[in-house]
Amino acid sequence: MTSPYIPAEDSNGAQVRIAPMEPGDIPEAVAIQAQAYPASLQEDAPVFAARLALSPSFCFTARRAGAMAGYLIAHGWDRANPPAIGTLTRPAGASAVLYIHDLAIAPDARGLRLGERLVGCAFDAARASGLCEAELVAVEGAHGFWHRLGFREGHSPAIAAKLVSYGPDARWMRRDDLTAG
């Protein structure tokens, strides 16, 4: 398998590179977010910056022929405690899980498996940091993608209350073993 950090070519011969997200990447990421999500799920640049500052080693971008084609924002977090859209409060204790907050791919780059590569980078970084579980809230029908990556849905009244800001179709999902293929 090709390392996600090593440039590779997409099916059209354009070079694709996965790299850690930097603060200067935020405007492009916000633009991709606007193409991928309805207004109710969009967050502004300061929220992106806060999430990136929380755990920069878990955030990545995919660039195709130099232009951002996708990104992943993730951070360490409390177990079973998804933060509401647009908010960020640092957890009180040590992080228990990798929380994948946002994954978006530009419309013209969908189908290139960039999402899988970005998630793979986050899993690698989480394992290197001692985290072996991951959680997320799937929105906009993305639960099938996350199922294919080993995530399973979880349910509880406490989680259901936290999902309200994510919309009526939001699904809390978790993966218990980041070492499994």
C-alpha cells in the first residue's frame, strides 16, 4: 500500500499529496466545506482554527495538482461526548478517543478515495499518540462510507441529545480498534 504522505497520481494523472493541515489551509478548507455541507452544518474559520490548534497532528489535507481537494479535521476527545456544531470546549481530562469531526472532499475530487487516505493518516497519528478508538457523527447520509471503514452505530439517550445540532439524520458511530484493517 502506498504511504498516504507519498505523492500518488489520480486516475487522470494529476498528482495527489496528503499532508498535515496548517493554519494557512483553513480558507481553502472552509470553501470545500461550503460545497460539501448545508449551511446548518458549516463552521467558520475560527472554529476550524480552534480544532486545528487542539490536535494539529490529527488534521490533514489532500491536494490534487496543488489545489486542495479535501481535508480531515480530527482531535482527541472524551468518549461518547460529541461536541455541538460550531462549538469547541477542551475536554477536562486526557483524550480517550480520536474524534473525527469533519471530512470533506471537493466535488471534482470525489471517487478518488481521498477520504480513505485522509482517515488512514488520522488513524496512523492516533495510534502513534496511544489512541486506539475513534468516534464521529455521520451526517448527510455518510454512514455507509464510515461503515466501510469499520465504524458501527451506537445509541444512547445522552448521545441522541448531543446530536440535535447535527440534524435529524445524524448518526453517532464508533470504531473500537484502530489497529484492525
